[in-house]
Amino acid sequence: MFKIIIIWFWRRKISISLLASGIILVGLWSWAYLETSQKYPQSYKSANSVDEAVEDSNQSQSYRNLFVLQKLISDANRVLSSHQNRARSVKRNLLSPSTRTNIASKDSSGSAVVVKEASAQTLSLVARRKKAPVVGESLFFEEERLRILENQQRAKNSAMEDIQMIDEEARTLTSEERQIQYEHELQRMGVPVIAGIGPETGKAPKERLVHLDLKGAPAKITFLKQLLTMLKTLGATGLLIEYEDMFPFEGPLANLSATNAYKKEELKDFLETCALHGFTIMPLVQTFGHLEYALKLQEFSAMREIPESPQSICPSRKESMDFLEELLRQVIEFHLQFVNESTTTLKMTHIHIGCDEVYRIAECSLCRVKLKDQIFLDHVMAMAHFIRSHWQQLNVLIWDDMLRPMSLTKLQTSLIGNYVQPMIWVYTTDIYASISPTLWERYAQVFSTVWAASAFKGAWGESLMIPPLQRHLENNIRWLAVMNKEGGRFSKGFQGLVLTGWQRYDHFAILCELLPAAIPSLITTLSTVSKGYFSTNPKDNGLLKVLQCYFHPDSRRSGHPWIELHNNSHHSQLFSSCSYLGSQFYQFSLRLYDKLAEIQMYLHHVQDKSAWMSTYNLRHNFSSILIVKAKTEQTQLFLQELITLSKEAEQLLYHIYDKVSNSLLTPSPKLIIKQNKKKKTLILWQYTIGEFVEQHIYPTILALQTNLANATALSQARHWPRRPLPIAQAMYDLQMLADAPKTIVHDTIH
């Protein structure tokens, strides 16, 4: 029986050896895994603590375990293959002719012994050959595993080691040296460097309000509610809301509301959302100047200071005061109803009554008997007294520009400091050029506290398409420096800073930059103001909390600054590569800006600088047809591109701005873009979108159409007169030449 068992094992020795090898490899795999989790937890703990600053520790640990297992399986397969090759070699040796002869030559007394001895020798040989490489391979696994993990950890944390080194060096530097490092990093980014503003000296204002100018291009409430979330994330504490004719007035003021004014239900929804975010609301109602939206109407025209201008109201008429009081009452009571409700937390502690840029004052027959300054102060105090007598909880604010030329004696005598708080507005990069140290001292002797106003759009050009980000950022940083320096003059310091975003310079002006195109400027300036300085560390800058980027904006990894403002003052690659509220329209505006610049340059060379399509050529219908055709071959292509861009603007702004009612849509023939003689395309469907296209795109379309028409006219001629050519009629009309000849050329330029 024992002999049979030995023979059975001998015949299946290869399978048994392979099975044993598999069991050993499984045990080796399990041992290596347990050793990884038990033997080395502390050694990897410190490395993981650094890695956790970059990404989640659980994902990092899973990645390392997976990498080790893959490496172990690969090495195990290699060892198993080696064992199989050695087993085959042993089998061939055992089954060689000499071996078979020794086994087969048995006698009656020792046949079983021969087989037993051969089997024992074979099993001993296989066992030795198995045990020796297993120990060696286990040592190899351990060393290889440690080496791979160390290299992987070193590669992943190389950037973090640099950060740690920089942080350690920063701790050993003096405050002045750290400020020099900070300013050097700002210069690399193109961020304005302002003395006295940095991580150790920056101080955020107590209140940080964002100005919503709804009178120019009223955005839909759904878009504004999305904007609130972004503003809250970036540190805003409230809103300065200017409605003008977008407020739903009632009663005798009903005609003040525009035909597309907000409904009360819409504003209620918006204000309730403001309350959920804990925002402070400050309505802005103009009460002296900038009343064009009301005084332009015939029913209110009698209250104008001068008949030909609806810019400012006459404060000496009783009907003017009645009108302004009703204006304030409707706006204030509408907002206070949400403050008084117990279900909301809407805060309203101030009301802004404007009073800036009152250009026409003391000119009517009733006002000219008084001094301008006295009329202004009396009117402001009358408005403030009306508000405080009806709503004692409200503080009154005015713009400060009309106070700047007044003397200290006049301001103190009027007691205006007991009635209003001035909001000092300067949108340039030199605050002291507008508000001198002497004026700061004068204000400090009259007012116990003041507000400041910077800008994120609508301040560097009345018809810009994209706000100059770098200039607005510098304006806000300089205001932070001025507030830190001048705040000590006032007993109650600065109350806060308002980031204004004007949509029109006045009621009759065209659009400034649209709000979606100004989002990069808004979030950059607001994040800076909320921190008190511009943080150069991307992980510490609130700006990146609202951006969804497809890359990691870390200058220490890429070698390039994560934000750059060098190449173009209104453009940064960061805002072209990341997603955020309004990002698609901002990126579209950049493309449109570049395309319009390209077309203007093209028209300049084809028409103004051309020797074949100048106004002289057109007046005399005298030019080379082949050259004219060659020069205008791109005109039709540019025309089609602008029509496509107009439609794209409508698609991008459709969900942001108001829809035109079919009953109110009466497009001018000039707003119909001709594509060919048989087909016309109306591309304007919305008020704000239509105004944007008509303002920025349509003039260039007209210029291209004129260029095509001029080329067509010059190409009709087949015969031309001998020189000299006739003199144009315009020369005689301007009396530049004496008697006009019988043959003259009339101006026929398109």
C-alpha cells in the first residue's frame, strides 16, 4: 500500500509542486499586504500628513496600496514562471533514459527501495529549489516595495517640499523681508503693488457692499440670485441697490416705471434670498441730480431746474418736495416690510439719497436768489430730516463730490454732519488726487464716520465692452491703503467700502460693460477687499473658491503665476480657462473684442489708407476694378462672422436679460441686417441684447456693408475720362475755389 502511494505521488509530482508553489505565493502576497499595513504605519504617517495638504488622504492611501499590490502580483507571476521552468527541467532529467533504466531495473528484494530513494531525492531537490528563491524573492519584494513607495512619495510631494521650505524660510525672515517677497510675487503676476498693503498690514473694511445698478441693463432675478451666492462666498456683506425706473412704482408715480420694470413678486423673491444670505440692503434713490428718468416725462417736466435739461430738480418748488417724499416713501416702505417680518433676517440700516453731480443748480427764477452751496445743503438736510422723522432707524448717506469745494466753516455751520454720512467716491488709481489730505482733515472735523466707494466696472469709459481689470484692482487696493491711513482721523472710522458697478453714466448714455462681462473684475476686487490685500497663495485666495478650473492654478508647480495681468489690462488666462457665473459671455466678449479690432484694422487699410478706395476714388468713380475686388474679397466673410456673433450674443444672454414682448417689438429698419436681396434676418429679440448688438456690432456691420457698396459702385465703370479729373462740388461749396466750372463732380459717397 505504501508503495502504491509513493508511485501515485511520483506520477503527479509536477502538479503537486505547482500547487505548493501557488500556496506559497498566496501566503507571500498576504504576508506582504499585512506587513505594509502593520509594520510601516508610522513611517508613512508623516509623509501622508504632508500629502494631505495637497489631496484627500484616503484616495492617496488607496492609490499606494493598489500600486504595491500590482507590483507584488507582477513579481509573483515572474517567480511562478521560474518555478514552472525549473520543474519542467527536473521532469526532463528524471525521465531521461539513464534514470528510467535505474528505476526499471528492480529485483524482488529492492525494487521499492529504489523508487523510494529516487522519490526522496527528487522531492528534496525540488524543496531546496523552492525554498531558496522564496526567501530571496521576499527580500526583493520588501526592498523593491520600499524603493517604489519612496520614489512615488518623493515625486508627488516635491512641490509641497518646496512650499514647506519657503514657509520655513519665511518664518526666519523679518517683516520687511516678507513684505519684499510678497511685492516681488505681485510684480510677477502683474498685480499692482501698493505700499503698506500686505499679509501683515492688510485690513478688511467692516462692511463690503456691492453696487447693483439695475437702471441700465436689468438682469433677470434668477441670474441675480445666483450672483448672491458668489458674492457671499467672496465675503460681501450687503448690496447697494439702485433701481431708478426699474422699481414698480404705484399711484401718482406709476409712469416712472419702465415698461420692463421688475414686478413686486420678483423683487420680493430677490430680497428674501438676500435675507437668507444675511445681506444688508441699502437702496439708492436719487433726490437732486440724475433724475432724468422722471423729469424727461412731460407730466414731471415742470419740476426741472431749467426747461431744456431734465438732469436736476428744482428744490424750491413745493411739488418737487412732494414728489421726492413720495418717491422715498414707496421705496423705503417696500424694503422695510421684509425687515419687519419675523421670518426673515433682512437688514436695512441705511438709505442712500444720491445728490451727486448736480450740474444745474441755482439757475431758475426761484433758486438764483440763493447761493449754490446753501441751496444744496438746505435740500440735503430737508431730505434727511424727512427720512429721520419717519424712519428713525435709518441713517442717510449722500455722495460727497458736491461737498468737496465747500469751506470748513460752511459745513460746520450747516450742521450737516448731524444728518448724513458722506460716501467718498474715487474710481481712479490716485485717490489723493481727488481727495487731498486737507480735504480728509476737513471731513474729519465735520463727520464722525464716512464710507468709501471704489469701482469694478463702469468707471474707465462710457462705452467699454470689458472692464480694465488691472485698473479696477489697483483702485480697490489703493482704497484699502487710504482707509488704513485716514480711518484714524474719524472718531468712528470708516463704516465700509462699496464696490460700484455703473451700467450707464446717466439715463441718456449708452451701456457700459454688461454685468456678465464684469464678473472677473468683480470677483477679483471683492476677494481682495474682503481679505484686506491680494493673496498670492492660490489656496488662500478666495477668488479660486468660485472658479471651476480644469487645472491646478499653483505657480509653484507650473513655474508660472496662477494669475497674470501683464499682456492685456482687461484679460487674464485664468478667467478664459475656468468656468464661473457669466464665464461664457466673458469669453465671448474677448473674442468679439478681438474680431472687431481686426475688422477695424482691415477697414482702415482698405478704405482710409487705400489708394484705390479712398473718398477721392469714390467721388470720381475712378479706380482699378481688379485691385478693388482683391482688396474687398474678405469683406463678405467678415460680414457673415459678425452676423454669427450677433446670434451667439443672443444665445448667451437669453437667460440673463429680459425678453421683449411681441406687442412692444417695433424694430427700426436699421436693425434689420441684410444677408442678400431676397432675405432679411432680424437678430434682435431682447431689449438689453438688442441694445448691446446695436451698440457694439451693428456699426461695424454697416461699415462692412458700405465697403461692399463702394466696391460695387467702383466696379461698374468700364470707361474712364482723361486727366485732369473734374473738381468736386464740395470744393466750391466750401468756397475754397472761385467760380465753379460747368462740369463738376457731386459727392456720391455711400
